Amino acid sequence: PYEALREAIINALIHRNYLGASSIQIRVYSDRLVIMNEGKLPPEVPVV
């Protein structure tokens, strides 16, 4: 749905690494959409 696509793109923009020259990538395939960025969680945020 449109809302999920919008949220995924906004998340990629907000969480990207603004200290470097990285950018988000949006790749459209016939069977899927891939949104990537090089941002990482801050070290104090655990991944569980």
C-alpha cells in the first residue's frame, strides 16, 4: 500500500548517515522494491 511505501522511504531518509556522502538507494524490480541506506543504529541502541 501507498502508506507503507511512504513510511519506508521516509525512514530511509531520516536514518541515513548525514555525516558522510552516502545516499539512499531505491531499486525497483518486477517482483519487489528494495530501499537501502548506509545508516546504522547508534551504539547505545541494542538489537534484540
